Amino acid sequence: MKSDDILTVAGLNVSYGESKVLFNINLNASSGQIVACVGRNGAGKTTLLKTIMGFLKPTAGTVTSNGTSLIGRAAYVVAAMGVKYIPQDKKVFSDLTVRENLELGSYATRDYDWDKVTTYFPKLKQLMDRKAGYLSGGERQMLMIGRAILGNPKLLLVDEPTEGLAPSIVAQLKDVFRELSSKSTLVIVEQNLPLVCAIADKVYALNEGHVMAELADREQIKPETCEQYL
Amino acid sequence: MSVLKWWSGLLVAFLLLALLRVFLPLPFANEIMIFSVYAIGCNFLLGRVGFISFGQPAYLAVGAYGTAFYLFYFGTNPYIGILIGIISGFVVSLAVGPLFVRLRSDYFALVNLALAVIIFFLMQKVLAGITHGDDGLWFLTRMDSTPVLDLTQPDQFFIFAFLIAFAVWAFYKYIDDSIYGACCLGTKINEDKLKFLGYNTYNIRLLAFVIANTTTALAGSMYAIYLGFVSPEITSPARVADPIVVTILGGVGTLYGPIVGAIAYTGMKDLLSQVFGNWELIVGFLLVFIMLAGEKGIWGTLAPVLERTFTRLTAPRSAPAPRTEPGVKGT
């Protein structure tokens, strides 16, 4: 384990009851890297992120962040340690306004610097008083990312961020992820291979709970290379 | 959260209640005040945190009996009696809360119902030696007259109950506007999301449980002082749905809902029952209608209409368009 490893997953095995989902997963992400996990539906990508976040207990293996084990810690403790999870479902607190959603993020982290949020997503500025339930899918994703980056997390776990979004929003998110990587390490689960190849420093290809390949060389990270593992 | 609209509507609602006092019989007005406090706690649990509890009479009884024990056995000051009732509610909800709030919605409802049944039988049978069982504890004549507001006088009790209801309402309005209120709503909408943000949702739920049930105990204390009598009937299994019915009637999750619901429910119970024996039947039909009409309750349905009317009335009138004479161009 290198000292600059923000996340190290070693020998991780996870089961849902009798059904084993992840088999001996090894993964690491260094400071400032964008690490992508690609794979078909059911490959275990979301399970991996949920286990890192503390929502699932592994049957074996370790998950550490800067040398500190995350296993056995509640999700809110992991979040307080600077690991933020942006789930796939794009569900925000629909009865609260955008402003109130951001305030929830701010209060938890004591970070009220919303300029960085509105710099990445200027559109949120106009939507502050709108109920989050009335936002479009893209706007919700902006809000979820904006809320998660409050407190300057050291590690962002992002689950299928571009699923169902318009190409223009995907392009915007691509730029945002690139910029965010200068401050945080990102682990992104994504099926959009052009996006992955444009931003990822390292790619893990998962299939049926196994890591089939680790592409750590930028030259290797191409859609056609990734596709053969899917 | 914004607290700019802190006073919006607050005075209006309570001035209306004060006006009602002029037109309604005193016992009816007093009961509305107490029921409002009772329902506000239930409304917070149900509308803000997503907990449906069939055990609210348990906490009502804890407050009432806390007050009654003090006034029957130890002292004569009703204010101290109320304070003891509140403390009793706080202690009991803090004792059972850590266990109960771990349960999810349906089991939470049932475990609270079980507590109400336990307290009912404790007061009726097990502790009959000190509670006097079904005969109850009578202490109306034991209470001292108090300075400023004499709680032994129904008309002065109304002012006290009015001020308490006002303060409780304002307190919950403050909570609703606070970040804690948003957290409570967050646990109701999507608890996992709050955890992702770093919130300990268990603590949020526990605090909400203690606040709501201490409020319920306060209502119980007020009942005890007002009636000067407490019996196990207060936590009877037949009455467990009362606060939920009032909350749903008024409008779940709305700030004025508990007050409107208390007026509607008490109105039907006290006034309608004089002309129509089976008033519960009307409540039943009304509840079915409310559910089918979108679960908004009376206030939830009225509020948007009133808001639109108020906006229309207060909107500045646009200046009339300048008249132009035929054939003359405006400059």
C-alpha cells in the first residue's frame, strides 16, 4: 500500500445472503486519480461502491482509506471521514428546495462555500428556490454532485453519473470530473466508455464479480480495449 | 433554512382561535387547545419524520399521571404538576426511544400500541393501589389557585392553554424552518441519502421521538389540570387512533393541520354528537373521503385556495392602459 493511496481494496468478497457477488476484488486509487469501474449490469460495480461506503459488510478482505480501515464503520462515519457516495438513482430530497438540499450538505461538513458548486454548475444558481423534486435528471445530478463536493471530500464514489442524461450534460460532467480530480480522488462506475476513456487514469473491468482487467496505462484506455471485457 | 417568514400566518391562525372562543362554549375551546398540542406532536412524527404511532395515548397518559401523582400525593401547585408531567414524558420517551426508533414504520406503530396497552393495564390493574384503577385520581379540589393565571378557573385555563398551544406551535415552526427540520424530512424521504452526507440518522429520529412525545406528555398534563381528574381511560386502546385521525383530518405535515384537525374532530365529537348520536360514523366517512381525495386533509386542501385568493387580493393592480383617442397616435 503506497502512502498516497486514497483508497485500497484488497481481497474483497461480498455476498447477499447465500449469493456471492464480489470475488477477491483488488483495487486502489491514488491521490488525484480518476479510477473507473466498467462492466455489464450485474457485474458488481454498485455493490463494490456500497461496500466501500459501509452499506454492506464484506465476508472477507479489507477496504482502507489513507491507511485507515473503513470496514465495520457506519456509512455516516465513512462520509464524515471524507468519502462521499453519489448514488445512481438521482433521488434528491424532493420536498426540499435546491438551497435546502445544499444546506444539508453544508451543515454536515460545515462548508458553506457554495461558490465552488455554482462555478461547476452555474445553472443551480437560478434554481435555488425550486423544489428538488421538480428538477430534470441532469439538474438533479448537478445538485447531487454539488452537494457531495461540499466539505472537499478526499474521495468521491460516483455511480453511473451519466445514465439517462443528454449529451450536452454528459459533456459538462466530463469537464467537471476532470476539474474535481485536482482536489479529490474519483472512483466512477460507468458504462459510457467514451467518457471513461476521456477522463480515467485507471480502469477496472468487472465481470460477474471478478476483476477481469486493470488498465493503468493511458495508452491502453480506449473504448475498443475496454469493450472486449464487457 | 430561511426564517424570514417566521411570523407569517402565525398570528392569523391563533387570532381566529381566540375569536372562536367568543362564539364557542368554553369547554369546547379548552379541548381544542389541548387537542392541538396533542396533535402537533403526532403530526411532527407522522408528517416530518415518517413515523406512524398508535401509541400516542401512552405518552399522553405518562404526562397526565405524572401531573396527577404530584397533585394527588405530594403538592398542590398545578404549574409544578405540569412541569413534572413534562419531565415524566421526557424520561419515558428517552427510555423507550433508543429501542423503538430502531424499528421501521409498521413495527414502530405496533410497538407503540403495545406500550399504550401496557400503560393502560398498569394504571388500571397492576398499580391500582396508587392509581385507584378505573375510579381514577381526583384532585380538582386539591389544586391551589395560582397567581396571574389561575389554572383552576376554566376561563383563565383557556388563556394558559392558548399561550401554551401558541408556544408549542411556534417551537415546531422553528424546527420546521431549521436544518434539523430538513434532516427530519430527509430521514422520511430517503434516509440513506442523509447517511451519505454524514448524518447519524438514528440520532435524528431519536431526538424527534423525544421532542414529539414530550409534547404529547405536555398535552396530557394539560388534560389532567383541566379536568382535575385522570383515569386509565386516557390511554384506552379504543382511543389510540385519535391523534392520527386528527392529524390526517387536518392535513399531515402541515403546520396548521393539527389545529384545524383538532377543531374539526372536537367539533364533531362535542357539537355534532348532540344532534347526531353516531358521530364517529361521520368521522369515518370523512376520513375515507380525505384519503380518496388525495390525502391532503382539510388544511392541505384549503391552503392552496387561500394562498391563491390572498395573492390575488394583495397583488398590486396594474395601471390602466392610457386611453388613446381614435385617430390619435400615442407619443
